[in-house]
Amino acid sequence: MSDIWSLEGPERFLGNLVTEAFHRPITFLRAPRTIATKIASPIRARVRRETDISAISPNIPADTRLPPLRTLVSATPDLPLDDVSLDSFILRQSVPGRVYVVSQIPARFWEDWRVFLLNYSKKTESYADHPHLIVVMPLGISPREFERIGGPESIFTWQNVISKEDISRLAEKIAGRPNGILERFARATSIELAGQDITLLKILLSLDLRTQIDPLAHLTSKITSNIEAYPKGQPISWEEGVADLWSDDVCINTIRLIMDNRTEELTHRIWRAHLPIAMETSDIIRRSLIRRHRAVLDREVSRESPYVLNFGDRQRTKTKATELEIGDIRKINFDPDKEQMRGGRFLRGDDSYLSKLAKNMRHAAAHMEPVSRDDILEADRIWQRSALRYFAQGEVGWDWPRCGQKATVIIGPAGAGKSTWASRQSETVISRDKIRENAKEKNPNLAEGVILDSYLAQAIRVLKSGRDVIMDATHLEQHIRDRIRSMIPDDIEIDYIIIDRPLDEKKRDGGWRNALDKAGMIDEHHRIFLNALPRILNGDGDQRIRVIDLRSKHLIGATKELLTAD
């Protein structure tokens, strides 16, 4: 409970309460039971901080009836008990403007206190200086009785004092700032379920992240095994501390909802926690995919070739890649006609899987369903390893050092001698073949798209660290070269190094490439390379690309003749 008073909302409330208390003889505080029994000490501390005056909290016995005035006098160290009257109580105070914090008045003794407070309010009208009383209103008494004593403006109500922002800051103080998809979903769920219950917040934050995503089974088990700690039969009321305003809605304590088996409300609360994180995560993946595959999507969606959605008799036309939703991107990717024209799908491996997970999250959010635990865990796992993360910030390379680092992209068919050339250079070399070899040892069925993602991610990490990198792979497919360029800031140099040898030499020295299961590989690569060569020599139309052709003059001439003949 001590954590409450350091929160911004309660701090502000106590400050306003104490400030206003000095402007009237009596200030009433209406608070739920959970706050009313503990707030006297924080009020005294706030008075001390504001005025350097020690406030007094009289001890009011629960079973002994004492006159209110005698109770106050007995608690004041410098007042004698022989002359107990209102006038002497006011006049003989040694500390001007002293504050009394009166709390835990038994309801059965309220009539005595009501009469005293009414008389005190009238008596102080005759004095310029008098003690100030802050009275915590006993529960079960109509607020109208307090209004008759001090007026409506004398009542401060502890309601909607602790905000979601307060609890979010406290959660960050307890468990640190959440990072990553799983942590953000877990934190949002813990905050939404805890509401203003700080004890519950600490319990939730102590759970492992996988449980925090949907902790209802854990909490239900905890309550069932310790049911005596959660008495039933109390009304769902603000006075009992089980309901308050939370984000402009009435929030019932989660423990109470579990006890009452209100599953629908609990599920809705988890959905509400997931909603902003699901939409945000889905949009981050959507925007990252668009940035990464912008070259492809710009060709697919334009004013000349718009993307049209039909809704019955209505149509929506999109002419820019940035207008595409995650479902649109997937439809374009899996469209069989477009796929055939492109020569394949542009979403592969982790990109394809993340697009599916993003679509699932968006669907759950739109249909008031909590996001699947498996989808959250998978999205977090794949996102952490995916090169797509480098497109999430909106501006590629915004946090890179600019120290002259350069990307060297080797381009050539199988057996051309690319790895041999790379091994003779001094720069860091990232080899797709080596990554594939190491990965296949652990998982022989690993998809090629995953290997490609790992290859690109490792190369980008080298550049991001400020070092030069040599990317050793065939890079014959334009979509891969497009991805590489889209991952590197415009002001970072990129060299295309073209390497090849005569076809007969590649076959002669083919080694494992001539194995039965690789039959025709060298010929196929040779053909693809020749078809792609005009675009490669043109730097794929990118002005920042410097093309360095390391093929022999004889081979260059022979290739020119072949291309001219075609």
C-alpha cells in the first residue's frame, strides 16, 4: 500500500486536500475502506511537508464512547484537560493553524461527532485563527450529513484518483520498461487486470511472461486454494474498494470477478489489454513489410495499376503501397497470376509467417477476442531473429554510425569463384552457404527463407556496427538484391562485384555441385545469371550502386556476343 502515495494521482490528490483544508475549519474526505483505513499517515506527512507543522491523529477507540472534544484535547500534547471547551480548544493552541486528521470514527458514534463538528464549524466563524480538521468520513453515512456541516465544497472524494498511467509507471518501476512483443503484451495484460489493486499488480508482475499474457487460470487456482483470504458476500461497491473508475469506465476488481465467475467480463478485460498492442504490433509488421518490399509493391500498386477492393456494390481503390493493409499485402503475395508474373512470392520465410501472425492479431483485435497465446509467443520469437526488425523504425539506418562503412555484394552463378575471391579480402565476410551449412546441421528441414533472413540480418549487423561487410552469395534473384538495397541507408556505399568463369571451367571444378541431386545446377545458374546480367550491370537502376566487373575481358566479350545474339 505504501507504493500508492508516491504515485502522481494520489500525490496530487493529497496536495489539493491539504491546501484546501487550510481554507476552511473542516474538510471531509470520502474514501473506500481500503484507503480510509490507511490514509491518515500520508495526510500527516503531506501537512508536515507543506507547512512544517506536525499534524495530529487522535486515537478513537472502537468500543469506548468518548466525547469528540475530549478526544482531540487528549491527543494534543500542550493542552490541559481541566478546561475542556470549544473556546479554550481554539484559543489555547500553541501552534497556529494546527491540523487534526480524524479517521476511523465508528459509525455507531457518528451522532456524537456530527453534533460536535456542526458546533465547531459555527464556533470557528468567530475566530480568525483556528485548528483545521480533516475528517475521514465513516462509511455507511449519507454524504448529505457532511454537506450540512461544511457544504458540498468541503467534501473531497477519493475516486478515479489512481490512473492507468500511474499504474503503468509503477509497473515500470517494479519490473522495468517492457521491450519486445511478448513483454509488451504481458505488461499491458498485468496492468489492465490489476487496475488500481497494487497488491494484485505485484503478484501479476512476479509471474513469468508466458503466464502474464493470460493469467486467469493461475489466479483462479490461487484463489481456490486460499479461499478464506477472499471473503464473499460483500456488495460490489466503491465503498468496499472493489470498484472504481478506470479509463472512464467502471472497473471491478479482478479477484472479485474471478470469485463471481464472470468469465465474459474477464475475457473482455484481457482483450482490452491486448487491443492496442495487437494493433500496434500488426501495424509495425505491416509497415516493415512495405518498407522492405517497397520495390515490388510499388510495381504492383500504382495509379496505373491500382489495387481494388470490392465491398458489395462499393469499391475502394488504393494507388500507393503505403495504403495497403496486412491482408492486402498477403493477397498480392499469394495471387497466383501475379506470382507467376513476378516469378515467385516476395513474402517468404519469416516475412510470410510474420504477415500471417500480424493478420491473426488484427483479426482478434477487431473481433473483441484476446490474441492467441501461441501467436504472441511465435511473433515474439520470429521478430527477434528476423531482419524485418531493421525496417521497423521508419527510417532505415537512423541509428547507424556514419564512419565510411561499405557493403560489397558479390554477384555470380554457382562455381564462379565468389567465395575464393571473398576469402582473399580483409573485410568481414558473411557467407550464405556457411550459414546454411551450420543451420542444416541443427535442423535439416529448415526453410530456405529462414536461412536468407539470417544471412541478411547478420550482414546488416556488421554494417550497423560501423564495419565493412562482404556478402557472399549468388544474389541472382532481383528480389533479394532489392531487399539488400532497401535495408541499407541511401548514404551508405554499395558495390556490386560481378564474378564468373567460363561454363566449362565451372563444370570441371564443380565439386559437390556436380552431385546427382544437384544435376543441372551449374547450367541453370549460368542461364539465370546471363538473363539477369543487363540489370545487374545497370546497378538495378540504383544510382548509388558502383558496379565492378571482375570477369576476364575474354569472358566479357563472349557474354556480350551471346547477349547480342539473343
